[in-house]
Amino acid sequence: MEPLFRGISPDTQEVLMGTITSPVQVDPRVADFVSKPRKMLINGKWLDSVSGKTFPTYDPATGEVLAKIAEGDSADIDLAVKAARKAFETGPWRKMTASERGRLIWKLGDLIDAHLEEFAYLESLDNGKPLTVARAADVPLAAELFRYMAGWANKLEGNTIPLSVPYTPKARYLSYTLREPIGVVGQIIPWNFPLLMAAWKLGPALATGCTIVLKPAEQTPLSALRLGELIMEAGCVYGIDRGWQADCSRRHRKPEESIFGVGWKIPQRDFQGCRYGCRGSGSRQRHILQSRPMLLCRI
């Protein structure tokens, strides 16, 4: 019989075989995690949605329900943004030294590594990607991203600029620039790399001292919710108040009743002074730009 993968290295064969092997026993920690209704993390507390509604997240391999998730709505977004705004203005996160922020972000990366198997199973179950790929790429890269950004925390510097003043030719003047955190950052995460893209968005904003409201994709919210638990364990949550919104657009009958995304309303009042980070379809990004252009800037 001809070999199945002729000319392919054993390591690559193992990854490819991960796409066609039979189901394996789920990690007990993951089974326990998905067996309980998952809430939203707002102001350091796990809360039910204001409406009390939930929605299911599905195993794409079987179509079966994996877990029930709190369904965020306008009222929940308001709570999350107010908490993040208060944390930014009065909390210690942006006021602590850059080195202190870096240590906490580094600890978060180490915690992800310590829970590598758990996150790999969550990504495989919720997203459908091969377990071997999640184990070898998605989870380690997310951990490394946080460690990389931890190193940047104390390297974001301003400039000292010599000035020439014509009417005082012999005098020497210096001007300086100071880089400061921009405020509350709204972040929208797509379904295809749930943990890794959350890390891409969270890491830079945390390193610069911003606070965050994060919305994972409604199709794949589980790894972001588990990441919220590790953020609390790392000791960041006392300075970072965030709403992890598992908000499902298809569950809103009227587009104007929902938050973030194509055909979704972006609230004006509580998002004044906030900034958005979005990965996903161009139509979603165009909608955000058209709805609230004053809230967008380079970060």
C-alpha cells in the first residue's frame, strides 16, 4: 500500500493527521468549564446579562450545544463601558509604573502556557480547528504575544526635541513629547482565531495602560471567557475593568437594538472618548467608521 503522506516530514504528518483522527477524550477541566452557564466579566465580577437571556455556542463538528452564554445587550454594554471608564480615570492600571504593568502581562502569558492543553481543547471544540494545530500554534503564540507586549510596556517613550527660536538666537530650548494611554478601547474579535486574535488586541492596549471592553465572536466565546478568569488570576483585574460580551446579532430582531457589527448600533453616549479595535469583515469596519467616525484613531 502506498504511504498516505509521501514526501512529508513526520511532524507535518502529525499535524495533518490531526484533521482526520477520531474524537479524543475531552480534557476534564474543559468538560467542567462548558458544563456551567458562562457569565460576563464586568468590573471584576462575573454577571448574568441584565435581560437574563442566554444563547448557545455549538460544537461545529457535531452541531451539539457546548455551553450556554450570557447574551449581552445595550444595557450590558453600558455597564461595561462605565466600569472601564471609571477604571481608566480613577483606577491604578494607567497610573502604575510601566514595569509593574509589564510584570502582570508577563504573568498572564505564563498562565496561558500553564493551561495550554485546556485552551487547545476549548479552541478545538468551539472553533473546530484540529487539536494539534491549536496546541502547536494558537495557544503558544497567544502566550508569546503577551510576553512580547510585556516587554514593550516600559519601552514606549516620547521625544526630546531641540527648538530654534529666531528672536533669542543664543538661547537653547528643548521641547518634549509624552506618550499617554488613550482611554477605553472597544475590541471586536472574530471567530477564526478566537484566543490568538484576542491576544493581538488585548496585549498592546494593556501594555499602554488602556482599559478594555472586549466582544468575542458569538460563535466562539469560550476561550475569551476562560482568558478572563486567568486575567483575574494574574492580578490585572483590579486595574482593568472589562466587559467580555458574548453578544449575538442574530438574536436581535431589530438592528438598532444591538451593539457592534454590521447593521448594529454603536451607542453614542457612553462611548464618547473611547476607541475601537476591530478585526473581521470590511463591511463591519465600514459600518463602525460610518456610525462613529469621531471615535476612531490610530492606536
